[in-house]
Amino acid sequence: MFAAEYPVMIRYLATCLFAILPVLFSFGQWRAPKYSNEFLSIGTGATGMAMAGAQTAFVSDVTSSYWNPAGLSELEKKSEFSVMHASYFGGIANYDYASVATKIDSLSTIGFSYIRFGVDDIPDTRLLIDNGQVDYRRISTFSSVDNAYLFSYGRKNVGLKGLSVGGNFKVIYRKAGKFANAWGFGLDAGVKYHWKKWKLALMARDVSTTYNAWAYNTSEFESVFAQTGNAIPVSSVEITLPTWTLGVCRSMPFWKDRILVTPALDLVTTFDGKRNTIIKSDLLSIDPRFGLEVKAYNLVAVRGGIASWQKVKNFEQGENWNYQINFGIGLRWKAVSIDYAITDLGNQAEALYSHVFSLKASF
């Protein structure tokens, strides 16, 4: 059966690849920031976070809207929703996520997700001094917030059994108090294929490139910039170049299917110049992510993952490899799942651990 389906799958993947190749090779000539919209690279759901983001082929629930919308068509029930909260930098920044997905027919699923990463209650001390005197009552606060809204669609058995496709239309709104704000728009696309106990997937994030149009309220900080001698910023467009992720995972049952072990691997490929990753060149950089889930009786799951290998200089002027290790557990009772992950465990002495909690329900 696979022999008959294999040429069809190759034709689909080859068509997508050759259609986008001319665009990919032109990216090296563009000037774009390396880390644009980085809050969208953190991840969603404690399951995915515990597995260090190795989710492109693994994911099959409501969080597929973020990791790979092709997985949305694999919902166990008609609808699912999920919420998540995490704190970063010792509680200075808060990361929140909510998502809902529902089947519209036997093959198609739609979803909506909201992501917020924000630093709140930032002191504004511009008016602290009044006539040479310090007046703390003149201190106000503002927030620096990044928001993303994802409208998702996934469909299975496209062209052949086991092949799913999906996409996101995303709207981004970023705001730094009264000083600046930006609107952005972009597209994601994903494909996923099941073969026996193997799952193969490809996710193209920002495949259309994502454009953020920034506007600055110069009246709020013009006098401050004049004192520093720095140039006053003007309205600009920030471009987020595509990121391609190739994923593979395999489910291995043990003890009469009571135990299910699933290792997963993602290769995250960027095209915005050389990054500090294991595989890197002037054209592209590849960052591998390894994840593992061990599930017992479909009730309890233990997860782990490792990613983000980077070379850093030490005090002896040599170089060490740093990496990030994540760990998590999950409990499921009927249609409700509660998951926990602790991230940023690694060999970095200055690492700040982050605790991630998420809740998922099917109905």
C-alpha cells in the first residue's frame, strides 16, 4: 500500500519545495533582523514545552494551531480548548496562551489561538523631578506587550490517506506603552504524513514573511532623545523571515500497549544569516530539538527534551557547549488533562527556571 502512495506524497512535497526555493535563496540578500517577533518562538502548552518544542510531527491536539496546524484534523473529539500560563525572568514577564479548535466536518478542523507576552508595571520616571525636587507621586507605569491572534485550519486525507495539511493566518499587535505600537500580518503552512507508526511533518512558519509596521509617538519622548543626542526613531517596517521545521516521531508500544514511548526530533531551520547553532552557514542555520514522552495507560505521562545548543566563551577564553533541558509530567482524567513543565534546565549557571502550567479539555 505504501509503495503506491509514496510517489503521490513525494509529488506533493516536491511541488511545495520547488515553489518556494527561489524565495528562500533570495532571503540572504534581504536586510531583516535575526530575532523578529521572538515571543512567537517560545512555544505553547506544557506538553510541547516539556519536550523542548519537538512537536511538529508529534502534535495532534488543539495546540497544533501553533506547532503545526496540519495536526488539528486529528482531534480525538469534536472540540478542544487549552489555556497556559508561564512566568519568565523571575516573574518580570508573563506569558499567556488560550486556544480553541472544533471540527467542521469529518475531515476539516478550524481553530483560534491568542498569545500574550508582556512586561507590566514598568515605571515611567520622566516626570520624577519637579522644579529640582524628587516627587515619587509623579511616577506612572506602562506595559510592553506582544499579542498574536492565530486563525487556523487543518484538513486530513488530502490526496492520499494519512496526509494532512494546515495553515494559519496570524495578526500581531505589539505595544510599548504610549511610545510605539506595531501591527503585523503573516501566514504559516504545515504538512503531516502518517506511515505505520511513523509521523513525518514539515512546518513553514512565516512562509509569506511577516511584516510589522511600527509607528512611534515621538511627542512622548522627543525631549528625552534630544538630551541624549540619539536620533529620533521614525515609522518603519520590520520583516520576519520564514523558519522551516522538519519533524519526525515514532510511537512504540510496550507491555501489551499499556506503555507508549514516543521519541521526537525537530530540525528548526532559519534563513536570516548565521546563528549560534550546531549547524550554521551564511545561508541557513539548523537547531535540532529532541523530545521524549512516556505515557502509561493513557493516564500519566512523563516528558523530557533538550534543545538550544550554543557555543559560549568561558573565563579561560575557551568555548563550551550550552544547552537547554526541559522536563514535565501530565495527568489525564477522562476528557481533562493537566500538564506541567519546567524549562531552562541546563548547564548555564545563570539560568532562570520557568514553570509552565496548562489545562486542556475535550468535549
